[in-house]
Amino acid sequence: MAEHVILFAGPMGAGKTTAIRSLSEIEVVSTEAANSERHVVDKATTTVALDYGEITLGDDDKVRLYGVPGQKRFDFMWAILKKRARGMIMLVNDDAPDAVQTMIEYLDDFRDLYERGGVIVGVSRTDLGVGPGLAAYSAALQAQRPDLIVPVFTVDPRDAGQMRTVLMTLIANIEMRAMLAPAAEAVAP
């Protein structure tokens, strides 16, 4: 049985809790509290410690899903939760102000997860047609972080099928990198 620990990260209101709820086979453990920053994101509650769910893929591959708080003032939880993580799904709202730059900042904050596993970006709310669109995220990644290969998907965190596709893509990338690592080490001078 393989076990994977996957983080869901991104700014407040990006859909992390919703994505975990759509995927989890168990009741999600959530640490929601009243949102004291409604002037930033108009939602009633926000995650203050973590969200936790589980899903089994294939015959017995257990995936532990952790959602980190979206507010940077809770970044101490990021450090705690990313210690065991093998990868991350970063969610960002396409209709949020400075969404592309926010993606770059979060990728920088979680760069070590890319280096030891993998990262995928999920862009939500593209259907509203008011944000920069998917091409802007890919272009920013190529221009500002050409050393990273990060798949970018449009997603609806409420859609279990879409989220499962993103999760399975991330796990396939993680497993492929793990298989290739010994070969790369053998070739290195």
C-alpha cells in the first residue's frame, strides 16, 4: 500500500476546503473560524489551522489530503503541514486581484514541495470570464520560473471528477519523479 500526503494551498477563498470535501471519502476535519478579513474576501469563514480528508485510489493507495490556511498570517501552519507532504495542488481564483502574481508568490513559498515531489496549479472561476485566463498563468510560470515544470488546469473545486483528475495527475508526476531520481543520480558526475 502506498501512502501520499498532498497539500492544498492557495489564497483564502480559492476553494481548498471545498476541493477536499469533494474528494474525501471520510468526513472532513475542518478548522473553520469567522473570517475577520471580509474586506479582503467576502466569505463567512476561513480555515485557521487545517482541513483533513482521505481518499483511496486504485486498490489501496491512501491519499491524505491537507488544506492549509490561505492567509499568510497562518504560515506557521504551512511549515508544519508541508514536512510530510509529497506534493501540492495550488488553487487560485481567476477573478481575484493579482491572481497570477499570487500564484507565483505561493509557488515560491512552497518551492521545496516542488523540489521533492510535485506541484499542480488549479485555476478556478475561469467561467466568469473576468480574470486573466489560463494562458496568463502558464506564461507567467515560463517567464518568472522557467526552471519549474508545473501543469496548470482549470478546475471547479466542487467537481469531484475534475479534482480527482488533478489529484491523480499530481500523484503520477510524483511517482514518475521518484522512479527517475535513482537513474538521474547514477548519471550525475
